[in-house]
Amino acid sequence: MNRQYMLVMLLGTTVFAANPSTDILRSDGAKAVATYRFNESDEKLLDEVQRGCFNYLWHEVESPAYVVKDRKKAPVASVAAVGFQLSALPIGIERGWITRDEGEARALAILEALLSRDDNRHEGIFLHFVDLKTGGLSTTGYEVLASTIDTSIMLPGAMTVSEYFGGKVRECVDRMLREANWKAFANNPRGLVCMGWRPKDRTNMNGSGEYHHSLWQLSSAEEHLVYWLAIGSPVEAHAVNPKAYYELRREIGHHKDMPPYVVSWSGTLFHYFFDHCWIDYRSMEADHPGEFGVKAPRVDWFENSRRAVLTHRKRCIDASSQFKTFGRNIWGQSACDGPDGYTVPHVAPNISKDDKWCGGTVAPYAAASAIMFTPQESIAAIREMRSLKGKNGSPLIWRDPATGGYGFADSFNIDRGFVSDDYIGIDEGPMLLAIENARTGLIWRLFMQHPVSKQAMKRLKLSRR
């Protein structure tokens, strides 16, 4: 073991301080993922799961804005969920669930609604929550924050429909991308993007306000999306210095005999797949901080997430003696509803250096969204969770899409006798996109061919394989 490592022992998990010599590079396992093929039975199952996700994103809307609900029971739309909603449209068309005309009309209605208002953004960065019917400022009492991460999940969806439909859709998206002034949100000595801007008067987005004191500074999924867009901005005056991407903290950790990887704050699983819903790291070489004068490990981010998911799965299986919900094919902890409310689990190795199992609650979208990195393990998990039965013999967590259902429940906990009766847009969305990428790569292709993605690749000096 390299003596330069600084070791911290916790629950059998070792966390290392970031070390430039600890590169995370493509392995034979990652290469095998690229050639994995689903069988006919798998494809049928994945069709069902995707259709359930699509049903939510298509139906949980109100006219004329058609922006998707934050969650089924919410009175507002989530701008982040809108990103997944927009990317769902090409999938729905290619799968034959809607026509191209229907998809294009829906995309245009959403984009025009968001752009028609001047009360839903600051410096081109959109509010976390917007009104369901108008796409404007919500008066429901929800958070009023121009959110860099929610905008960074919405804009990739906009970019995919821009490439898919072109025309008026592209014109709307081009305007959004030009107006997003990332530099205004990086007005700190380190040049890092902050989490948002809050108006002093919550009813007036055009008045005075203050920028959030917290910065996006760790190298994980949310930050990757924020900086990809901030660096790739089509307006140079709005773009952030690409060096900031490489200065994000890269802390290496590993569990027992599992291989090391860059860990996130909590280790919750969405930290390792949200960015991959759009950014095709599978097609890229490892990045190179040294080219920007930064001493940090080179990382192949596809390989990094593959290792993170396999370690996460192992930890869930090892914890199955504590929690009845966990098993060899039932695993996956991520932000979701739990028996006691919304929860974000902590699973080491992580920067927080702790475990918060949240009673062993499993979110089906976690293992399903990991299918990009672990197709064999994820399809086994999807199949087993799909087959779970309640005491009366009916499906425990599955609601049939063929009759309008949304597929998997958001979460469940067998120890507590809990199955969520709500659905969350940013849980439905990644499951749909990740499965499509694993099957056809459609969303990766659309997003990566957009000029903003090409500009980000160039400015970050990233290269394709």
C-alpha cells in the first residue's frame, strides 16, 4: 500500500485522501459492459419498466405549460424533473408510445411556457419549483431559489430535444443556453459555481437578492452536470473556467477488497448515475487534471461509477442480516421517500465517513438506473423486485403500466411494512433514461452531439476512445 495514503478506518471501510498517483482507469469489467446484450425476456421486462416511467412523465402535467409534477402529490413542477421529462419524449417516440408530432408539440409547449415568463429565473438560471399551469413563479409556499443544479438537470433534457426535433424547439433551447449566466453564480475567489440565488422578496425575482453561500465543490454526479454546462456555455462571457472542473475535490475510498474509486459526500447511489443519464463517459478516455496544472488523480468516470455501484451492492448484501429488505438481488439506496419521510441514505465509503441505512429502505430506481454500469446485476434486481408479492398475493411494489400504472413504487421497506404511495419525477426520470442508454445509447448520442457538449469536451480537453 502506498505510504502516501492517509488512512481512516470506519466499519471496515477505508477512505483515502486524494492522491495524484491513484488513477481510476478503465478495467476489463467496464469493457465487458459495453458488449453486454439483453435477451428477449430482458428486453420485454425493460419495456415494461420504461413504459411505467414514461407514463408518469407524460400524464402528471397540467395545461397549458405541461411541466411535470415534482411528485404525484405535489402542487408544483420541479425544473429538474422537466429535464427528464423532455428527454423522455424521444424515447416515447422511438418506442411507439406517442407520435413524433405529439412529442414535438409537448416539448414546444414546455419550453415556450418556461421562456414566456420573467418571474421564474435569475440570470437565466431557473427556479427549483415552478407553477404547474404557467411554468412561472409558484405561490404555493415551496422554496423560491434560482437553482444551479435543477437548471443543470433541466438543460440536458432541453439539449436532447433540441437535437431530436430541431426547428422551433432548437430556437427555444438555444435561447435558454445563451441566457444562462453561469459566471454570475461563480462570483467567489475560487471561481466555483454556487448552489443558487434567493430573492429578498420571494414574490419578486427581478428585485434584489443574495447568492447561496454553499458551492459545488466535490467531484460527483451533480457537480459534473453543473460544470459541464457552465464550461460549455455558448456565450464566452457566461462560461466558467474549465480548471474549476478539475479542482473539484476527488477523494478516493474503497471497501475491504473492492477496488478504489472517487467517493461522494454521502455515497447515496444517485451521486454515481445522474450525470451518466446524459454525459457519455463510457465513450471517453480518462480525464487529465495535470493538463490544467492540477494535482489530482486521472479518472475514467464510467469505471468509477461501475466500481461505486458494485461496492454499494456488496454493502447492501452484507447488511441483509440487519434489514429484511436487502438481498442478493434486492439492493440500492438512494434519495427517496421512506417510512418517516423523504430521506437521503449514507453508505460508506463516503466523505461523510458514516452509514445511515434509513432502516434498510430500498429505492428500485437506484438499482435500475445503475444498469448502465452493471447490466447483469441490475436486470436481476429489476426482475426480482418486479416479482415481489404482498400478503394477499398481489404485486407488492409493481403497478402495471398496461393499465396506466407507473411501474415500480418509489421505495419500500419490508421491516417496516412500508410501500410508498407516491411517485417522484427525479426518480422516475433517471430510471427511464439509464435503461434507454443501456439498451440503445439514444440519450447519450443526442446530448453529446449538441454544440454545448462539444464545446465542453473541447474546453475540458477530453477525448473519445
